[in-house]
Amino acid sequence: MSLGNLDLGNLDLGFLTVLAADAGGLVTSGFTSWAAWVILFTPLLVAFLVTAVPAIRKNNYLAAALSIGSVGLGLVLTLVVYFFPMLSEGGNVYEHIVSWVAIGDSALITFGTRMDALAVTMTLVVTGVGFAIFVFALGYMKGDESMGRFYGKFALFVFSMLGIVMSPNFFQTFIFWELVGVSSYLLIGYYWKKHSAGEAAKKAFMTNRVGDFGFLLGILMVWAAVGDATGAYGQGLYSAFDFTVIEKAIAGAGGLSELFWNNIGFAAIAAALIFCGAMGKSAQFPLHVWLPDAMEGPTPVSALMHAATMVAAGIYLVIRCNFIFAYAEWAPTLICWIGGITAFIAASMAITQNDIKKVLAYSTLSQLGYMTMALGAGAYTAAMFHLTTHAFFKALLFLCAGSVIHGCHHEQDMLKMGGIKKYMPSTHKTWVIGTLALCGIFPLAGFWSKDEILGAASSNTSIGMSATILWGVGTLVAFMTAFYMGRAWFMTFRGKYRGEHEPHESPKVMTIPLWILAIFSIFIGFVGVPGEGNLIEHFLHSWHVGGPAQFHMSVALISTIVAILGLVLAFKIYGKGTGKDPLPEKLGGLWTLWANLWYIDRFYLWLVRVVQQGIAKLCWWFERWVVIQGLFNATARGTRIVGEQVRQAHTGRLGSYVTSFVLGAVIVMILVLVQVKVGGGS
Amino acid sequence: MNPLLIILLSPAIATCVLFLVPGENKKLVRAIALASASLALATALLLFVGIGDAPISETANAGTPEAHHYKHVMSVPWVESLGLQFKLGADGVSAAMVLLTAFIIFAGVIVSFTIQTRVKEYYICLLALVTGVFGVFTSLDLFFYYFFYELAVIPMFLLIGIWGSTTKTVDQQYATMKLVLVLSGGAVLALVGLLALYTHSGTFDMVALEQITIPRDMQMIWFPVIFIGFASLIPMWPFHSWSPAGHASAPAAVSMLHAGVLMKLGAFGVLRIAMGFMPEAAAVYLPWVGVLCCFNIVYGGMVAISHQDLKLVIGYSSSSHMGYVLLGLASVTMAGFSGAVFLMFAHGIMTALAFALIGWFYDQTHTRMMSDLGGLMRVMPFAGVCFIIACMASAGLPGFANFTSELLVILGAWESESLFTKLPAVLAVWGLVITGVYLLRAVKSVWYVDMPSRWENLKDAVTPIQKTPYVVLIAVLVFFGFYPKAMLDTIEDGIRPVFLRIQDARDAGDTAAALPQPLRDAAPDDADAREGR
């Protein structure tokens, strides 16, 4: 096997210094190295206490307080121990790693925490947005008798998510990847008495499993290749799962493909397989189908997991191991296209939805498609920036939706709402802020981050014509985004109230988190204003591949104009808030296609019901008739038949015994004679 | 006193004592059974914890890298003219298997408290069965190994035949006969092979057998025989169909022992005897095992999907998961071997948990068909949570021992250079998806959604004694899931010698294959010459 020009002598498999050399110091001891463990494990401890100790589980408010406290502690510790020092001193890397699975003397798999600029940013998003949502849930879940159970699972999710964020190696990422999947499964199925909730939970888990199938294979491919090249598996102290080891091995060999049997496409396949994991978790086409159904969970869950953080895990993963994707032949192009396709089809589906949460769910898909597009274009900082801003305004929108649903007595159908502006002024104002931020209206958060992505997509010269097409798709999606968000806004908040029970404004415990998130949605974009003062780029500079982001005046102008056009069009059609939707007639066949979700869900249902069940039935048929009847029962029957035949010999008549005796004697004599003859002949 | 002897005698003596106790006194019978199981468990725990530091009493291939240390060895001559002796001894792998058995019988005895008919006879059979299992895991003499093996099979016949049940899906008599016939058939097949080894070497002593190099030609003939004999117990495809049927008609505790321990007897025999004594043949045949285990994993999973009867689902899932054990063994890597043995342990605990829980509600509902159940979470939340945990563990959720062990198997299979295990590894990863399909369906259709009103009066496990077996089994899964080192460090000394010998044989085989034709013909003769024949 060719190792390319990999210099084995330079590979340091001990504590790894590549990142540290780029970005300041590597801290492996002292409080700062293991404070991350506290941030990580406090939510798990709380989840365990809440679930296992009945006294805490049954005391709803104690359970809630403990959970909120654990997230708050994480937020404060991250800010104090990591964020501020990093901001002032530059990007240190704090890590604390222990051997977890060892065979003999060789550690195969390690476990630990690594806090660098990227991880700290993501931790802040998770704990910051999480804190607001945890508080909000106090009001939203009020009156739910099993609120303790809810908070226990919610804390478990925070633990799993932080585990992905702080993970220093692929194996640990995979562990928490699965745990996130399970906490998502448990929370989507929270209302387990509902048939649809059970189905949705199962669908989410299984779709993610399919993605994880690829993810694990991708990990295995990279692990084996890197392990071969460095001798790290089986022998080295630190495993070939470690991101830094992989990065160093790839850098040493001069590209991922050099680590495989030279250049027969394995590098791209490995990268694409790893991206499969991201595709599952971040719900990218064709594995996007679970996310809209996941709205069966309580709204705070949708806000935190299925909008702000968990679904961003895939994006985070690709940024985290961008060194794999950077030179992975056709993989980045594939990623670009998948992002573009997802952004477009999701936006088209969002237009046809009447359930307020579903609109937001498809919108989330669409925005994740944007981020994926940025990943494919190599604009990792832009993707991370959009991830951050999106986390705030999408969480805000979901919480607004939650507030509306709460106020309308658990009604989610926008056709039965209308005129809520009058009853819920705070919710309305924050919703408008969130909508404008999402549409990318200057100077709100979405404007800055979306512009960076569209700019990166248009200037991604490596993929030729596709860049222009993708930019066009992105701009079209910006228009559609503004349109469906406007549609939801006007249908819900304007006109006359069409429901039965009069809505009411939500309590302070819900509106205060709304306002906090709204303020962030306005101002968070300023950390990424292009130019000298670009904080996020400065902070994440070690993750930045390629030159700094450019401000694309034309791109920004066009996307803002189309966004405004979208809002205006939505106002023209829905501004009166009549509760009637003229769009189905106007769009005709297109509407049918979009409203049926491009028939993708039905196709999958067919796959599961017909193909999978067919194969299962076929296997059972084979089992029944070939293995059981053919192998086992036929042997048994054969034995019985032989037995019956042999029994015939025992007739009890002397004559037959004598006959067979004589026959036998004759045969023996012939055999002896033949043998003598043969023996004599030789 | 030798801990192995305590573990072996504890159920054996209890069996004898139970004969003397009046059968009407159910409480006393249960107390005796529980006491013996607890004693065995406590001793097994001490054995497991202390085996690393225990003094080495006998070593096979001493002084070489392949040295295989046995601890707590005791031997009593029995028929000296034939070289038979009663010899016990343990390495890390046996200690782990003994611990597994002890946990399961402990849980099984408590789960069986619900049995009301012929209690005394039931526990006599159960404890006799476990005596046999403990005996197999601790024997170092092939004769007694075989004796204990058969000792485990006979009570199984009675247990399923008398306390089992006929359902819509499986006929009890048929299942009982099939199970016993296949088990005995496999055992006889293995016995033929064992006798062949005996006639060649003149000893039943397993430590001695490990040091004797059996000629390659002989290995090539007898490895498949012994392997299939034991592997039909694993159960390897296509010899698996006795197992799900047996589960489906067995009472809860018997299902637990059957899936938890009996299957592992097969894998243990493959590792210790077939692979341990005949490394050269193992190096040749194991890649093909890698092919067969794909059928276990994928086909077993697909059949599980097609079933409605929960016990059949878990039964076929067991055969699917034991495919991972075979894959680990076929990979001939340390990671694969460790993963395989670890998974034997983890899977044993997990299935025992699942069967115990199915038994819990089957006793009350008398149906296990998923279409008849639903929404049981409402009336038995504790059992429901435990069941979901069992399913999640089985589906390979991190935090449980099954995840770590299955991943180790997959890593090992992938690490191996051979495509015979690399491609099955891909299917093994897909197997995780298939597992998810049938387990989540089971969870949803039994515990979620609406509950038919006739289940309104079902009872949950409430008293501490009712909860104990489930809590203990879950705790074991979680402990080893978070701290796999405890298991991996212990079993390593039992695995490494086997691994090294097969690896050496394989490397030597590769070299022989690479030699030019005339030299290759000469090579076996050289090998014979080295053995001094």
C-alpha cells in the first residue's frame, strides 16, 4: 500500500500539537482542562436523578429547577472558563482525554473533551438557546403531570448534544450521535398515547439509523486508512479515531486519497459516507423526511432540538472534520447540490403547509440546506455563522409558535387562527422580529449570515457552472422563504380570529425568553459584519479555510430585494387574513406536487411496507419451507422412514431370518473372494 | 476452598436438598433455590474480580508468547487407566461466562417465583441445568466437559416439555423435541471430534491438548466436525431454527437461560476447543464462517421483522446477534475476539432481561402477539421502561455493554485484511438498522398507543423482590457499557493465546502459499519433521 509522501517520523501520536501550534496553547491540565467534564456531565447527572429518584421526578418544579440549573451552569462555566479567556488570549485548546476501551496495553478508543474555538461557540449556542427554552418550557408544560419526566429527557438531550460538541474523536462523536438520536426518539414520542407520535418517533430514529449506517462505514474507512498509515490502531497510545491524528495523517500524506489505495475514489466515498451521518441528523435530502414529523414532540423540544441544535449537529460535524472534505474529490460538489436541493424542495413544501409548526419545520430544513451548501463550497465559517444566527431566530420562531399554540388552547392549524395580534401583542412583535431575521432583512441576523452563504456559493469557482445555478437556487429560496413566512405571519396574526375559544397572551415566564431571543436575533448578526471587526471570523480563524469572507454588495442587494418582494406578495395574497388560501387553484399541479411533499414520503412508505415487508416475508417463507421443513423436518421424517423400513426386517418369521442370513453370508463370501482376487493381483 | 468448586457445588447440592424437601412448602423450595443462586453469584463476582491477580496454577505453552494461564486449577483422578480426571480451572473468559450464568440464574430464580405448578420439580430441573452450565465453563477435562454439556440438555427437555406452553405460533411438543434433538445431535457430532482428538493424543486433559500440535491433515478433517457440532448451538445459520421455536414455548426463566447461556456454550466450545486446539484449520476455515454469519445477521433480522410473536422476534434477533459473535471470531483480530466474548456476555444479559419482561406480562395476558397488545405503559410503567431499555441496549445504544462489544466486533472485522470479514462488516453495520426496525416496532406496538380495555387490570412489578432481577440485569449492562475495561482486561488472557496461535498459523499458511510449487509440497513434511514423527 502506498503511503504517498507521509512522513511517519513526524507523526506525534501523543498529545497533539497541530491545532495548538496554529492557535495558541494546548492546555491539558488544571481546572480549565476538566471544567468541560463538569459542563458535560452535570446534565447527565440531573437526567439520572430526575428519572431514577421518584421524589424528584414527581416534584415537577424541583425537576425543572435542577435541569434549568444544569444548563445554566454549563452556560456560565463556558463563558467564564473558556469564552472570555479565548477572546482575550487567543484560541487556546483545552483538552482532557482518558483511555476508555483498551485491549492489552494498547488503547483502542479514547474518551475526553476538547474545547477549542469551534466547540466553545457551539457550546454557547446549545447552552444559551437551551437555557432560554428550558425556562420557556416551565410555562408551556405547565399542567402536564409528567413534567419531571419531560425535563429528565430534555437534560439527557443536552448531555448528548454537548458530547458531540466536545468530542475529540470520531468514535466518541458516534456514541453521542446515537445518544442524541435516542433522546430525540424519546422526546418526539413524549405524547406516547398518540399513534402519530409513536410513528414519528420511530421514523426519526430509523431515518437517522440509515444515515448512521453510512456514517459508521465512513468512520471505519478513514480509521483503517489512517491506522494503516500511522500504525496507530492496535499499537499507538492514541487511536486513529482522533480528529487531530487524522488531520495530521492527511496533511502528512498530502490528501486523503493518498491514504487509500491510490486514487481509485475511496477518499470521496469515505467523505460522502461520513456526510451520510450529517445527512441523517441535519435532515438533508433524501433523508429529510423525519424532521417535519418530529413536530409531534412538545414545542420546546422542536425549538431546541429540531430547529436550533440537534439538527445542526450534522453541519457541525462537517466543519469539525473539514480536513476530510477539503480534498475529497467529488464529495464537496455532491454536498453543495444536496444542500441546494434540500433548500429548494423544503421551501416549496413549506408554502403548502397549514400547520404553523410544520411551516417552521420545513423552513428549518430549507435553512439547513443553505448551511450544507456553504459546507460544500468550503465556506465553513459562513456555515457556522448561519448555524449560530439561525439557532437564535428559529428557536424564537418556534417558541412564538409555541406561545400561539398555548394561547389558542393547543390549536396548530393556521386556518383556525387569525387576528391573534390583538390578543398576543408580545408574541406578535417577537414573531415579526424572527420573521424579518429569517428573511434576511437588513440589519437583522439573517441578513449577514445568509449573504455570506450566497456569496460563497456564487464565488465557488471549483464547481464551474453549478456555482451560478446554486446561487440562483439560493436566491429563489430566499424569495420563497419570505413568501411562506409572510403567509404564516398574515394568516396567523392578521384579520379576524376564526377559532372558538378566545386566545390569551402567554405568561411572563414564556414571553421573557421570547424577548431575550428576539434581542439576540436582532444583534447577533453584527458579530459577523464583514470587514475588520468580523468577530466570528476572528474567533474561528483556525477553522477558516480559504480567504476571509467578502461582502458581496450585488448578492446582498438581490437577496434583500427578492425577500422584500416575497413579503409583499404574501401580503397581497394573505394580508387581509380571511383564512382562505387561493394558492392551490393558482398553482394547480405544482401545488399538488408540493403539498404531497414531492411524493417522497409515500415512496419511502412503499419501500417499507412493500419492499421491506416483502423481503421479510420471503425470508420467513424460506425459513419455513426450506430450513424448517426441508432441513429439520425432512431429516426427522427421513429418520422415521428409515426406521419403519428397518422395522420391516423384524418380521418374527423364522423363514425370513434364515433367508436374509443366507443372503448376507453369500454377500460376505463374494466380497472376501473379490478382495482375495484383487489382493492377489497386486 | 476453590471458588470454582463452590460455584459448581452450590446448585448441585441445592438440587439434592430439594429432593428431600416437601413439595408443598413452596416458600422453602424458593428460598433454597434463591440461596444457592445467591451464593453462586457472590462467588462468581469474587472470582471475576480476583481472577486477574489470582496465582497461576497451570500454564499451557509456558514460556512462549502464546502462554495460556489457568487459575484455580484442581484435579481429582477418576479413571486413571483412561486418563480421566475431574479437573476444574478458569481463565478470564471462563470467569466472565461463569459470571454471566450466575447473574442469569439469580434473576431467573426470582422471575420463576410466579411458577405455581410443581414448584419443587421445576427448581430441581433449573438448578441441575445450571450445574451443567457451570460445569462446562469450568471443566478442564474433555470427558467432564462433555458430561456437563449433556447434563445441561436433559433438564431443558423437561423444563420446556412440562412448564412450557403451546401458542398459536409454536407447538410445544414439537419445539421441545426439536430443541433437544438438535442439541444432542450437535453434541454427538462434537463428541465424535473430541474422541478423534483423544485417540490421537491419548489425553482428555484440555491443558495438555492445547500444547499438542495436531497434524494439519487431521485438523482439516476434524475442525469442521467439532465446529459444526458446537456452532449448531450458537446457533449458526442454517442450524438455528430450533432456537426461536424453543424460546417461544419455554417458560420465562428457561428462555433466559437458553438465550443467555446455552447459546454461549456453543460459542465457548468453538473458541476453546475448535479454535484453541486446531489453529491451523481455524485459519483456513474461519473466513468461510465470516460468510455464514452474514446469513445469521441479515437473514435472522429479516425473519424477526416478519414475526408478530414477541418471543419469536427476540428469538430470531438472538440468532442475528450471535452472528456478530461469529463475525468477531472469524475476523482473527484481538478487537474482534474481545468483542465477540464481550458480546456473548452482553447479549446474554440483554436477552435474559427481554425474556424476563416478556414473561412478566405473558403470565398475565397469555398472549405475546404484538397485534393483541398495546399501550401497556399505562398499567405497567416500570416493566415498560425496563423493556425499552432492553430494546435500546439490543439496538446498540451507547452506554450499554452491547454497543461497545458490537462495535469492537465491527472494528475487528474491518481491521482484518481479509475481504471475507470486511464485506460482512458492512452487512453487520446494516444489521444495526435492521435491529432498529423490529425492536422499535415491538416497543411501539406493545407499550405505546392505545391500550385494549381488557388489559386494564394487569399488574406492574412493584415490590422490591419483583423489581430486583430487572434492576440487577440493567445495572450490569450499564456498568460494563460505561466501563468496558473491567471486562476487556479480564478476558484478554483467555483470548490472546488463541488469537496468536491462529494468527501464526495463518501467517505460516500465507508463506506456504507464496512459496513456489516444489517448496510448498515440501513444507508440510517439514512441519511433520518438526513434530518428530
